[in-house]
Amino acid sequence: MAQLQLPRQSVEKEVEEGQEITVAQMVAQALYEAGVTHVFGGHGGTVVPLINAIVAHPGLKWVYTRNEAGASLAAAAMAKYKDRLSCCLATSGPGASNLTTGLIDAALDHVPVLALTGMRSRWDVGHTEFQDIDQTALFAAAGVGFSHSVVHSKEAVPLLRNAIS
């Protein structure tokens, strides 16, 4: 598994004075620095900013899949073929639950796959609405070794670093 340095330092050097970096841009740069070349996934409201950052990053290729299960299986296959970290992405709720097949496949074959999922705003979770599931518990039950929810934007890169290391 790759070690990852906090990417903010390297990203800020490329940014004009006074321009802010979004969390999505920081995550895209962290993926690139960890050796990820392709991100497999589907679109959804909670992950659009991250998809946009991935598409805009010159070192990453966004691969759209019709179903999130296909995204996780493609990421597992890439990790097996390239023998390095691969990544898949899904929106919250059903999109996240569809990733489990490929993540279990990757876990059983001991290959590094990082799954990123969207999550509704913290204040809006728990009202039994559409796409409202406990994704952390879902992935833990599926045998995913590291599964955490980012509650505050400042947690995103340190948690990503921990997931990759």
C-alpha cells in the first residue's frame, strides 16, 4: 500500500495567490500522489464536485460505469492487473451499497482498492429519507477494513491518508 503525504503543500504551490483549493481538488491530488491513475464510478448528486475535480486533474482518468458494482469490480481488476492502489466512486445510499461486491472481491484477493462515497449533509442524515443508510456500518459488515465518514471538510485528507497507508 502506498504512503501518502498530506497533499495540501504540493497543491498550494500550483495555485495562484489568494485562490482557494476545494476539498474535492485536494482529494483528486491525493489520489494522484498515491499512484491512482483511473477512478471508476457513476454520477450522483453528492459526488459531482469530486467527479469534476477528477475530470479536471491532468493525471487522473474518470471512467464512467453504468452501475457502481461494475465500478468496484473494475477497480479490483485494475488493482490486480497493475499491482497498485485503484479507486472507485459512488453516490450515497444505493450507489454505495452497490460497491460491496467488488470491494469484497478485492478484500478476498488482498488487493488495494479505495472506495469513495458521497454522504448527505450530517444534519440531514437519519430522517429515513431516500439514500439514507449507515454506509460505514454497511462496509464494515462487508469486511472492509477501513471505513469512516468525513464529518468536517478538514477531516477529508487526513482520513484519506489513513485509508491509503
